[in-house]
Amino acid sequence: MLIDKLKLKFKELKEEGRTEDSILIALKEVLQHYILNFIYTSKNYSHLTMYGGTVLRIGYNLPRMSEDLDFQTNKKIDLDKFVDDIKKYFRDNYVFEVEVKYKSPSEKDTSTLFMKFFTLKELGFRELAHQKIHVKVDINYFDAADKFIKDTIPGGKGTELAYTIKTYPLSTLMASKAVAFLKRDARGIGDILTNVKSKDVYDMMWYMNRRTMPDLEYLKAKGISFDTFLDFRDKVKLRANEIKDIAFRNELSQFFYNRNEL
């Protein structure tokens, strides 16, 4: 049963001395595979293009963990049907009733689904026992999505599942991350107000260390223009410097088993 696999994973990580915060994200990463298997073995949803940190984690061994699933499409999705279908998938295959809610604000181009699974107490958690493990799924409507080259990567590593993820090449993935990075609204990290998200900074540094070049046409389609890569790099560095080091480390530390990797 699915819950037994999560219990075993919790036990293994607890014995390794991992914190409950990092174990929670690790268990979300396990559940991500089952959600992705549903999506990419379905004729109705396999057109979704995956992007964001989780696809880097699965396909390119991004060192930090990632807890959300992000997709783009230029096709309208019936979210009520999506909810019914994924609930049936977990019910039929894993004898489990997943809770799914969504919000689709009319003024925004992204719909968000919230999927709730087991209570953490059932899995062995103590500090976070009152919570339920949940996974957030964002589906961004982008009318130019099909104009950009697609790539595929194998999914299901470490599980009994086998599916193929539809995604963008790294250059386009970098550009999509840059859109979030450069357009992020002001938010609080503890007592510190910033318009930069630590995960975005980390991911942009990861791309740059790989010498990845962003897809400038994708940026242009999202309303951001740069004449050269040097202009882009300078803007990214300037933005990254807006977050204080202590806020960066405090927010990001839960996404690493070993916080010394930061």
C-alpha cells in the first residue's frame, strides 16, 4: 500500500537523523511520482508541459528538494473533471481517498490544485503530527506554450512506476524560472521583507553554474526583453542581491538533507 511505502521512507530518513521538515518534503517527492504517473499516462492530461524546480530535481539531479508540481498548457482544462479523475486514480489503484480542492482566479492565468493525503501522525511524525501531507499543483495557461520546442525525460525513478515527462529544454526552463524570479511580488521571510524567493535564487545560480543560456524568445513571449545574455545576467545578479544571506539560508535549509550543502 502507498501509506506503507511512505512509512518506510519516513523510518529510513529518521534513522539517518533527518529533520521532520526535510522528511516531509522528501515524502512529497515520493507522492509527486504517483501524481505525475496519473498525468502522463492519461490521454486527457499528458499534453501538460512540466516546468519548475521539480522537473530539474527529477531530470537533472537538482541538489535541493522540491515540493510542488508546475505545468504549462495552451489548452483549457476542465478542473472539475481533473479532480474527479485523479481521485478515481488513487481510489482504484491505491485504495485511498485523496482530498482535492482548487482555485482558479479569473484575473490570473494560473489555476492551483491542493491535494491532501495522509495525516503526518499516521506516518510517524511527532513535531508535525497534526498536519496532513499535501502536494500543490499549479497549471499555468500560456497561449504560446506549443510554439516552444519540447523535450522528454523518464520519470518514476526509485518507484515501481514508469512514465515519460513532457517538458522544455533547459534553456526554456531557465527562462521560465527567470520570469518567476524577476516578477515576484514582495513577501515576508520571518521579519524580513523581500521580493525574492530563496528557491528562485538557488535555481538561477544552478543554471548559471551550468552555463545554461536562457531562451530569450520565451522571455519575450512573457513580456520580458533583453538585448543580450549579459544584460540578462546583470539583471539576475542585481535581483539576487536583494535577499539577505540569513533569510536565504533560513528559508532554503529545509530543502536539503544536509544543510552544509547550502
